[in-house]
Amino acid sequence: MRYVETVMGLPISFDIRDEGDHRPAVDEAFGELRRADSIFSTYRPDTEISRLNRAELTLDAAGDQFIEVLSLAEKFSTVSGGAFTLHDADERWDLNGIVKGWAADQAAGVLRSHGLHNFCLNAGGDVIAAGHPEPGRPWNVGVRSPESPESMIAVVALTDMSVATSGSYERGRHIVDGRTRRPAHGLTSVSVISADLTVADVLATTVYAMGEVGVGWAAERYDCAVLAVTDAGDLLDGGDVRRWLAPAA
């Protein structure tokens, strides 16, 4: 059964292959995503992050979930030498480089707490592939080309894995290199495969911010695979990407 709602300004879907009626679990999972949006959205004036940016709220008064995500983001900012940033170009708090993956992981945790094992969660192109769509078969997930949403640079076959993508093809060069405070350049798309979507999401943003050197940097330091497209259209990979490629049809 497939369920779709728009949350966080994105189409988010759950494709659940376990037998039974899972509407209560799905409603709770979507509620978790809406709660994340109510904390971290920089587009809504009533969220914690927006109130922090207007100095109506202090970090001491921020909620536990905000502090949890902030702490994770600070770790990646440190290990990347500041390439991953916690602020936008105007120095306002902006945790969008990690929030979508984290929120999706929370939603997947809700589904698992209800005993679900075989599902695909797609949060605007960032995907958690849990279990199998049918016995013995992995989930096939397309990694889109930055040139066209109809074209794929790869199809990966995943079981209990996640993939996240950061790119400039929809929102322009919105990702800031925290070291220069300028829009990052060098890559047009970065996809990261990892067991944890939070890690995949933040690494995709970090590699994009770092440029071409970030591909090897991420693959050497984390249990992940990286697939990137340069501004010139060249394909780069780091880690064992071939392990995850789906067989050609």
C-alpha cells in the first residue's frame, strides 16, 4: 500500500509491503514529519528556528529535538573543517542540510515500532529502503541526472539502506560552503548511500559544499558510497558504488 502527503514542502511517500492495514502507523509517521517541520522550517514564522533567528528564543530554551539535531550538525561542521555550515549566507540558523534525513529516520522509526519491516520511504528523493518489496528482491532506487528529472545516472539496489542527494538542479546553488560563506561550486549533484539516512543526507550536503575533494573525503571516513556529477558533467565515485548498482535490465 502506498501513502503520500506533502510535508516540509515536499511530497513524501510510504510504500509499505507488509500485510495488513497500516493507516495508524502511517498517520503517526506523518505526524513525526510534521513535528520536525514545526521545529526546523525556515519558511514558517512560528518554528523554533525562525524564532531563534528573530532572537525571540534562545538556545537555552530550545527543545530537545532541536538540540539533538544541532549537536549532530556541529559534529559534521567540525569534521569537515567548517564546509558543512549551520547557517545560511546571511548567517541565520539553517539546518536544512541535515533535517530532512533526520526527520525521515524518525518517521521510519515509527513504522518499525509498529512492527513494519518492508517499506520504502521517499522524502523528496531521499530514500530509506527497508527490507524487500517482495521476498528476495531489493528495492531499486533511481539516482536522477542533474540534467533531467526523466534521466538516471544510476539505479541502485538497496536492502536496509538509504540514499540521499544534494544538487543545484532544482533550487540553484543554494548550498553554502561554510569556509567561504559563498555558494559551493564544482559539483552539480551528490548522492550518498549509507545505512543511516541522516548520515547520507548530511554527507551529501557536505560533499557538495567541499567540491570534488569531498567525494574521496567522505568515502575514506564513513561507511558510505558516493556518486557525484561535476560542473563539467563528469561522473565521480567514492567507496564501493558498484556494490549497490542494480543489474542492467
